[in-house]
Amino acid sequence: MSENVKPERKAIIVVDVQKDNVGKFCQAIIPNIKLLIKEARDRGIPVIYACDSRYRDDFIFRQGHPPRAIRGTPGVAVIDELAPQAGDLIIEKRMLSAFFASELDFSLRQKGIETLIVTGVATWACVLKTAYDAVELGYKVVVPADCCASVSPEDHEAAVRLFGCMRIGANSVTDVIRTL
């Protein structure tokens, strides 16, 4: 899918790998994301962190979700294992999609990005919504399934199946690295 796109036209999007969002269900994906980030940086491919940055009274918490990733708290920080480096872009987001009411699309277009490799948590929510919005905005999208996780394995697998419905590549990290 993305083999013919030059590295400078690709970007890695790392969704919500923050202290408040990452739990035991994420342990298997952290080494994969770390490897993908390293390979991308080695090739000059931008790494962009899309991070929850919420207010205590945000709508999602009024709907019964436990408060997390509240602005100004330690929980909004990216986990140490995947910490951003100089030159990485951090996009704060208040909604599920990294594109909704953020500067992500503008930043990608300024860099001439055409293909997005989307990783992170939760597969069924923020990763799925970000990937779908990227497709609607005209980007080619690849989601390495072993770089995403959900609390429920069934929810993760359901989201992976939905990627296929939108012709979003849901490859493995090994497959994706080969095409960088």
C-alpha cells in the first residue's frame, strides 16, 4: 500500500500513549511502537504524538468515563519508554480523533505528508477515529495491528476488522518497517 511513497511523505502518529491511558493491556505493543519510532527517526520520518488533553468537566467524563489525562496533571505525559524527542510534534486533543479541532491536518500538509502510520490506544476508539478521519481527509493510512491495543481483545479485533472495511492496511510492525 505505502511502498511507493517516499519516506519524507510519511509520518508516524502515536495516539494516547500517556501515563493515564497505558495499562497492562498495552505491554505487548510498547516494544513494537518503540521499534517503529526508532526506525522512523533513523529514516527522517516525522513522529507525531496525539495526546489526550482534557478538562475535568469534559463531556466524556459526564457520560461516565473515569477522568484521566487531565491538563496540568502528570497523567498527560507520554510514557517514559516512548518519550518524545527533540523534533517530534505533540498535538493536544480533547476528542477521540487527533484531527478534530487540532492543528494536526495543517501540520501534516505543511510537511507534505501523504501516508500516516497510526499506532496507540485504544484501537476501537481514538486509533480508529483518527485513522477514519485521516482517510476522509485524503491520507493513505496504515495501522500496524501489533502497535495498537484495547482493554478488551475483542474490541481490538473488531477495530482491526473495521480498518479493512475502509481499506486501511492493518499490517504488522515488521511489514510496515519493510516499507519505510
